[in-house]
Amino acid sequence: MKPTKDAIKKFVIVGGGTAGWLAAATLGNIFRHSEVTVELVESEDVGIIGVGEASLPSLLKIIEDLGIDQVDFIQKTQATFKWGIQFKDWYNKGSSFFHPFGKLGQTIDGHNFYQCWLKSKHEGDQTPLMAHSPETVLSEHNRFFLPFNAMNTPLASANYGLHIDAVLVGRYLRDFAKQAGVKRVIGHVEAVTKNEADFISKLILKDGQEVAGDFFIDCTGFQGLLIEGALQTGYDDWSQYLPCNRAVTVQTENIDEPTPYTVSTAREAGWTWCIPLQHRTGNGYVFCDKYCSDEQAIATLLNSVKGEIIGTPRVIPFVTGIRNKAWHKNCLALGLAQGFLEPLESTAIHLVSKTLALFIRNFPEKDCNSVLINEFNRRVRTDYEEIRDFIILHYCTTEREDSEFWRWCKNMDIPKTLQDKLEYFKVSGELIPGVEELFQPTSWYAILTGMNIIPQSYNTTIDALDYQKLQLSLHKGKEALLTVVKQQPSHGDFISKYCPAAKPQ
């Protein structure tokens, strides 16, 4: 494949970490047999943020598309499996619910499964909605399975993500990208040069090197060295909806078998996470400094963790929001340089990969046609707003009033897009669909039900069904799921047998 006259011939990525090396791996893989070159500039003076260490099922699709062996990836990144997230104390203290990946049940005589469950609930059946979720039941019993062994069973639709070590993932993708022909340059960017059209033309490094390119990808974290420092696109601050603005993180030694799910526990001024890997556990506290000092947050986190503490707690400030333009001129921002949504639903890597896929779909020539840029930016913003609204849902539906932070959340103003969705759901039990949304109905049902939001009624066309048969179908489905789950190996045994990681170096 030879580039056309006006085609981009050289990409320059600034910044490593997961975002930078995922971009390098993706572009390197696409242009492996072409004349297009990809170069990544990485500073040894800048560390990796790595706020969260959990992923969605989309990560597995990414590594599959790159041709990476899943077992090798899991072993070298010390990964464990993730069926979803357990939320503790969010609705009120003592409450707990699960947000699974995958889908709930099957349609029954053409009727939506959730509506069938809702009908049963209105008839007095107390069976929890998530008793019909493969991922939830597998998590409750700490089980995992070989996916191809689940064919023709109630587990066939089960979907999983991974818990990962962000540093090891960055190294893995770096090695892959280098094998695909990506050039790595070690250096710290001192200045950015632009041409008369205000396009970036080259980078000047601290040691005097100059790195020129046709298109630049900014993976410099919150700083946004190119997209903000050079091009000044501006930032849309969403603190009025998501007030948490700091995170403290710490690692601990494993003392128990790793669970196949993330745990998110609501605290006085935010929430903590617990993410088990094969070699250690990642812990963090996302909080709002208006209601909690750094010292209080550190104490809260350290009092909540299990196992011996590794290293020193690290405090990371952030501002939730998105750049006004994720793509401007010949510069695309990725990862934290593009925007930030707290890691409550582990969406960071997904947003990087989704952005890259959308960029490839709108792939430009050197002049970067504004029509492509405008549509791209509209779609990226839509993706962020969808995830933003879904995260807000966890906060605004709380019944907690035991701290100033939670009282604020309970009475907060919410975006009209979320308000409309909530009102429609409360009346109909249905959801207002979007385009290529990340969070499908099961995700919304999980959070809404977990936060005790139950629609006024169900779709009454279900009354045409024989209720006794409907109830029997639901009961048999639940029991069949439980039976097959109990036949699966424990999560720890599965990892030990099929994908144990080497001892960390």
C-alpha cells in the first residue's frame, strides 16, 4: 500500500502509558506493511497515572483485533478476570448490588425479559433481577469457566473483562508496537512548533532533537501538552455534575483468592475501589476535597484495605470533563489529555479504543478536513456525555443523608438527557436508546434496580401470557443457571490451571 500525494506519511505520538502505546500498537498494526511511519516520544521524567486498573470486555476485543494471544496477555500483565462490579453502601448503608457485563435472560414469547421480570415482581415474586444474570451468579460463587465449554448452557452469553496492571499493560503494548515497526524516542518535549496554518509541524526535545510529523497524537495526560498547551482548545468542566476531584491510591499484598469482580464501596466523601490482580491488589479512594482533606482520605483508604501495604499512598488531583475539541487541526488528544471521567465504571481504556476506531473511520489526509473533524468531535462528546450520565445515575439516586457529600448528591441538578431517561423509565420500564452506546439496557437495569428505582408498571401486553407458565419459565431459568455455575471451577483455580502469571520482576 502506497500513500497518496496528500496522505499522512508520519504519525507522532507524544506520551507513553496505556493510551500512547495503545495508539502506537493500533496504528503500527494498521500500517505495518505500508510507507506510513509511527513514532512515539516518551519522557522518562513523566510517570504513568494509572488511576484505575480494571477494564471492560472491549479490552479483549482490542487485543483480539491486534492479533495478541489472550493467555499470553493475561500472564504477562498479572491479570485476573472481571464479571462486573459489586456496589456496596451506594443506595444506603448496608445495601449491595451488582452491575454485570452481558445480558439478562432471554426474551419470553417475544417479550422483553426485564418486562417479564417486572410483571412477576408486581405479582409478588421476590426473586432478585440479578438471579438471572450469569455474571452475577458466577461472582456470588467466585467461579470462572472456559467460554467454549459454556456453549449451549445458560452461561453462553456471559461476558467478562479483566483486572490489569496498567504499567505492565503499557510495557506489553510497547513491545507489540515496536515489533510492528513503531519507533520509540526517549525525550522530554520542550517546545512545539506550528506552521502558518496553525498546524503542529514539529516537537523540540530537551536534548535538542527535533521530531517532525504530519499528524500528532497527544497522550500527555492531564497536561494536554499539544491539544491545550499548543492549540488551546479549552476544557469543559463537569464538576457541577461529578464533584469528586481527587483520588488517593495504594497497593496491598494479596491475602485472599482474587475475586472475579471489582468492589466499589461508597464512603463519606466519595467511594473506594478494590481491584485484585494475581500479584497484588489495587486500592483507591475517589473523593471531593470540599468534604474531605487528603489526610482524611488517606486514613479512610488505609483503614479499609486488607493485606500489607506496598509503597506510599499517592494523591492524584483531577477535573472531570472533556476538551472542547478532542481533535483540532492535525492533533488528536487521547486518554487523560482528551478528558476524564472518574474510574467508577472502568471506562478509560474503552474511550481510548473507541476514539481510535472513530478516528480510523474518519481517517483524514494531511489537510484534516473540518467536516471529518466536526463529526468526530460530535461523536466523541456524545460518548463522554453518555458515560457521564451513567456515572451520575449512581450518585443522584442515593438515599444516603449521613454526610454533607451524599446530601448534595441526593439533591443535585442532573443533565436533561439523564432526567428524560429517568422519567421515561419510571413510567414505562423502558430506556431511551442512543447510537452505539457503551452501556446497554442490562447496565441501566442493574444500577436502577440496585438503587431501588422500580417502574410504576410493566408493559401490559405481557398480561396476555399465562402467568403461571411465565413464572415457571423464570424459575427454571434461574435454577438452571445456578446449577451450571456450581459446576465451574473457582476463579483462583481457573487462573492457576490455565493462565498463571510469572513472578513479578
